Amino acid sequence: MTKNLNHYHVHTTWNEVLDGISLKNKKYLITGANIGLGKESAKAILSHEGYVVLTVRTEEKKQQLYTELSSQFDDALFEIKLLDLSSLNDIRRFVKQIILEDVKLDGILANAGVMATDFKLTVDGFEQQFGINHLGHFLLINKLTPCLLKGARVVMMTSGAHRLSNVDLDDPNFNHRPYSRWTAYGQSKSANVLFAFEFDRRWKDYNIRAFAVAPGIVLDTNLHLHLQHDDFKELAEKQDTNKVPVKSLSAGVATQIMALCHPEFADKGGIFLEHCSYSQINEDTRQGTGVIPWVLDVAFGQKLWHLSEEMVNETFTEYAKLKSEVSYGELAHNRLPQSKKISLTGIEFKTENAVIEIFFDQKSCTIEGYHQQGIFIPKEANYEAVEVRNNLFFVDLLFPEHTEITLSIALDFTTNKALFILTQYQPKSLPDHSKPIPLKLASNYQQYFTPAIILTGNHKGLS
């Protein structure tokens, strides 16, 4: 039986948090899972029959983690994948793999990170701590939203060190200000909180919630092993951590497991948690606990969101709308939904000049890499799929009203061949949408045919 939160305290362990809770048929993604808090969180979930997708940076770490976990748990309950959060390209590769595999997640634990490192830039030119701790997770989680089930939770790991520095929106990469390892770390941890709260604000109407969690001081991790004694002098000048309790590893992960799995937070979000409880506002930056007010600034969080979009060169809608909830009334007037559908998750095509990728949700899809010169093709569309005969399908992409193009795809999974058929309406003059829609003459249409080979993908038959 689960306990009321009043029974929890600073040294509560994950065993106590999960007492009486079954995670069977639940699936979670944990980044940075090969050591410390990430690995212990995986063990907590596995101990209660949950399934975990774990990410590590190298093949060596993957093998080491598999050996350890498989000696304690059924390897059918976990999988380990490679992911380098310091590379935007690798994050995008990872997400495409997850979507193509049709992974559905009940939660994401954004655990990976680095602390107080020497100055270094990521492969994309970002200050390392900001790039990995914040931007890497910002891109990963936003692109994984199609995999999140309703009721899913996102847990961003922050730190009491978020109280060291807010985000410098003008110079997050320390191009013009002196580099301080602890200021940079504090900036990245503040960014984690601001992102969690803004993500929660955008997705809470769809019952996808986000939390920020500070684990406290846990010595059984490798975060601090690269630091020398003198490196802590600057921290001591900025913050008094002597009064922050030192925790065991099992107590250190209790709060993040609570946020990710505990029934108490099934309908909550936008919360800062520490020591298995709600954190209190504390304006004194010298103290090592509590939430600093600057991470509660909604307008500032939105500015950070837009800056992060610019830095990763990708935009995520300000007010999230589940693509599957687009009504057919918003579609072009001459398109009707078919009665049969095929369950698709993702397909990759190779044409003579490009690679085309299409990722499918329940009713909608995202198109990447498909171009026709001089024609604007929306990136998102609803779709209908019909099986013509065994392994032969027609997929019609249904674009919004007033889009003067249609796109159909013939898929032959027997030969792995496909044909894209783009039809563009080209009136002699622009139509007046305030007037009744005129008859569209066949002579006003132009069609483009693009043959392709199906590289990867899957289908599951008619739903």
C-alpha cells in the first residue's frame, strides 16, 4: 500500500516510495543510465516489473550495463541504446529510431548530465554543460512527444546548484564573459527547471506533465570525480552546502522515482521537488536548498524556450496541439476519410536525389525530406491508408484546407517499391476563398511522380 507523502523525509529510499506500487506494463526512458542515479533508477523500476529503455554514450558502457542488469533482472524488461546528448545529429538519429520502433512511453527521466567541467564546446558549438544538460534534453524530449502516452511524465534532473546562476540569454555559451565552471553548471540547472515548467505549461491540457527534481548531495556518483579540491573553493564562496544532507544512492533517487511513478503525482506537474517533498521558495542564493524565484518566471521561461529553438534550429509549437486531434472539418473540402486504416509508425524511402522519412501518429504524420521545386509542401498532414491487396497500400496525405496540393503514396511491401504522386492545382488566377468554390478543371492540375525504394519501416495490418 502506498504511503502519504507526509511519511517521506530526506532519507526516504526508493524502496519506500515504490512500496505497494506495481509498474507492470509501464515503459520509461532514462538518459545517462550506466552509472549513479540513472542506473539506480533503472533498478528501482525493474524491481517493480517496469520496462526501461536506457541510454549510454558508448558501446563499452552498453555492454558493461547489460552484464550488470542481466545478472539481476530479466533482460526482456530492458533495452540499452546508444545516445550522445552532446550531438544534435545523434539525438535526431536516436529519436528516428525510437519512432520507427513504435515505442510508447509512460515517462522520461532526463538524468544524464555533466557537472562543473572545464570549458569545452560541443560538436555543435555550445558550451558543454548548457549543451548537454539543457539543449540536448530540450531537443530530445520535444522530438519524443509523439511517443508519450497520455498521463506520461517528464522528470528533469536539476540541482540545488541551480541557485548559483540564472540563464544568460545574451551569452549562454560564455563567448563574451569569463568562464566559471560553477556559474555554467548553475545556468544549465536553472535551464532544466525553466524547461520543465514551460513544457508542463504547453502539454498539461493533454495530461502530459513535467517536474523538476533536485536529488540533493549523493556521493555515490561519478559527477564530481574529475574535480580537484581547489575546484570546490569557488562553490564554497558562492553557496554553503554544509547544511545540505548527504544521501545514500537509494535515497538520492527516491525523489525522481516519486515524480516519475508515484500515484500522488498522476495529475500534477510544473512542480519542483526535493527530499521527497515539495520544495519551498528560498531567495537566499547562499543556501543550498529550495527553489530560487527566477526559475518561476513564466515569461523568462518562454524566452529561454525560443532561444533554445534558435540554437537547435528547430521550432516546437507554442501551444501544443496533438496532431491526432485535427478534425476532418479542417481538411480540404474535396477529401473524404476512408473507412479502413493501416497501423503505421514510420517509413524511410530512398529516391534518386533524397531520403524521405514519414512518421505516423494515430491520424497524422510528419514528412521530412520530400521536396518539389517551387512547391510548398506542409511538414504535417492527416492521412488515410487503404489496403488494395496483400502488402499493397495507398496512403493519402490530407493537408489543411486551401492547400492547393494533394499527395498520395503507393506502397508495395512485397517489392519494397513506392511511388509518390503529387498533384498541384494551378488556377489561372488565385481563388477567392470568400466565394463558393468553383469547379476545378482537369486542365488546371499538374502531377509529379517520384519513384522510391522502401528502406525501412513496418506495418501491422489493418486496424
